[in-house]
Amino acid sequence: MCPYSLSHPGGVQGQVLAQARALRALGHDVRVLAPCDGPPPDGGVTPLGNSVPLAGNGSVAQLAPDPACILRTLAALRDEAFDVVHLHEPFCPGPTLTTLAFASEPLVGTFHRAGMGAAYTFWRPVTVRMAHRLDVRVAVSEDARRTAAEAIDGEYEVLPNGIEVERFAKATPWPTTGPTVLFVGRHEPRKGLGVLVDAMAELGPGVRLWVAGEGSETAELQARTAGDPRIEWLGRLDDAEVASRVRGADALCAPSLHGESFGVVLLEGMAASTPVVASDLPGYRNVAVPGKHALLVPPGDASSLAAALSLVLDDAGLTAELVAAGEARASELSMAVLAERYVELYERVVRESAPARR
């Protein structure tokens, strides 16, 4: 179950859909329950209604906290009779929080967030009590574990996010006309796209930038770069084109400023054999050893970002080393391996769950 609309790309949404596909490949019957603002983006999805934008953690999340979504969630739980329910971000308003409050099925909760927020602090007495309904608590990184433990106490198993390696490794590279840098993500201050735009001013006239996604900063940044023909604004892409663009780019750039608990976008570049340049954030260090799997630079430093991009675009030896190490790292964190780990958790909670609860 995902609290965020599947119609809007995001890290948690991507993990939920990819994990469902990997579990089905192992022979399990899986339904994804989540809000959708339009047709479901994948098979096996039960849409729970439309979402509304809510600000938090330096970002805007598309959530569905309305009564209609709550009723659809309760109806789906009643009709499907699941053996186990896996909640991603259990305390987000909407379907996951509803399920945490009312479900009788065994519950697994995965926490993605890094960094405390006002809501966690304000509602702490309630969330600590409700968290005891989770049979197993999982955090996607040490940063996410610390955040959850500070907010609601408890013990957590750390299971990193996964990557569908073959989807990126076997994608057809999108053709380029010169050295090309790719940005994929929401256009909001936390993601640092403005820093990358500033860095482009220090790169040569032959370097191109593909900008995928959209967000609150799109119009402002497009206006700032209106006279720069090197920058191409791609808008929102489907999964196939994202993989093709990542595979075709000469460098993948993730210039986020804060709030990243795990670097799935870095893994996507590694799986596609594309060198990665990113901000030196604790969440990104969960994925990449600086200088080995990726080049990491101080967040918000456009000059350092431009210098690192120049290195990977100009130094073929360095690029080859980053690509080889990155491919190996992506294989270690494949979604197929993660799905098997979660199956072990599901079997355990079903086995140990008290019959009276069910």
C-alpha cells in the first residue's frame, strides 16, 4: 500500500510498483492499493481515488486523506482478505494510516523518510501508540531508521531500496548529439535543479542537459534558461523513456540539497552503465562510496558540480572505473533480491501473528 498518488512519479511510488512486479515474478498474488489521478499506471493496482498536494519535508506530496479514500481502503481490505498488508510510510494521511488504525491483517511497515517534521513531533503520543500495531518495522536506510526511532521509538530492520536492474541495463540508449547530462526528478528546491542550471553556465558550449520531470520551479527555471539551446525540457516521462534516457546520457546528475534517505536515482544510473554525479548527502552515501561508485560534491555548490561533471565527461578512464563499480553496486541492490527478503518477513509475520487478531 502506497499513500502517494501513483499518477505522480516519486521514489516511494516507484519502489511500491517495482516491488509488486518482483513479488509476482516469484509467484505471489499481489495487489497495490494507492490513490490514482487517472488510469492506474500498472496492472494489479486498486485505485483509491484522487489526491491533493500537501507540503512536507521540503517537498510536495500527492496524498488522499479524504473520507472517500478511507472508505475505499476499508472496502478493499474487507473484500480482498489479504494474508499480509505492507504499508509504505505508515503514518502518511490516507490509506496507510487508515489501514494502520483499522486493519486486522498482519502489518509490515516500511519507513522511507529521513529528517524529522513538525507533524511527527506534534502527534508523537498518538503515533507511538499506533506504531505497536505494526508486526515488523523496516527502514530503507540508517537515516530513515534514526528518523523513525526518534519519532516513534521501536526496533527496525534496515532493508535498502531495490532497483530493477534489467529494466535499465537492457534499455535502448536514447540517441544524443554530444556530451549529455540527465536530471530526473521533481522540480522543487529540495532536488537542487537550480544548482545544476547554474553549473551549466560553467560547462562548455557542446554540453547538453536533458531535464525530465516537472514541479513548482519548472516555469521559473525555464524562464531563466530560455536563451540556452543546450537545455532541453522533457516534461514527465514514462518508465520506458526514463530508462532509455538514463542509458543514453553521458552522466546522470542528482544535485539534491537535503532530505534524501536513499539514492534510488543513483542506482538507476549505475544499472544503466551511466556515470553518476550527485550531492554528498548521507542518504546518497547509503548507495555510493565517493570516488568509487559516483562523484559526490558539496550540496548547493554549482562550481564543484560543474567540475565533477567535466571530469566524467572528459576522462574516459575515470568514467570506465565509475561504470564498472556502479554496475556491481546496482546488482547488489537488485529488486529481485529485496523481494525475496520481504517474502521472508511476510512469512514470519503470518506465522507469528496471533490467530485472535485475524
